[in-house]
Amino acid sequence: MWVREMLANTFVQAGLSLLGLMIVSAVAYFVVVRLRDSSHEDQKTAEDLMKNFEEMRQEGDIDEKEFRNIQLLLQKDQQGLS
């Protein structure tokens, strides 16, 4: 069989290995690009975050001191982005 003889050649094996590696790399690249694009859509604004933390404070999940610290951090972050 000529296929078995061809596959026994080390150059053919190396070429097929490189081809397989390139295919796996391309698939991984496209998966990462899709995940990164979808994660940008999920980001909330500082205003949305403040509403969520205010709700957590009202429900007792965080205390007033923690809320003030979060509020200061979000304000500093907003000033740094402006």
C-alpha cells in the first residue's frame, strides 16, 4: 500500500503533525476571540455596580464601611478613566 509507505516517511509525519498543530491553534484562536468579545458585552458601568452594591448594603450583605470603601474605589476608578 502506497499510503502506508507514505505515512512511514518521517517528513510526511512531521508535515501532518505541523498541519494538525496549526488546525488546533486556529480553533483555539477563534474560541478565545469569541470568548473575549462576549466578555466585553457583560461589563457593567460604575453606576450599575453602585446600584448592585447599594442593594447588597440594604439587604445586609455588606456593612456601611464596606459600602463606603467600594464607593470610593469606584469613584477613583471613574476618575482614572476620565
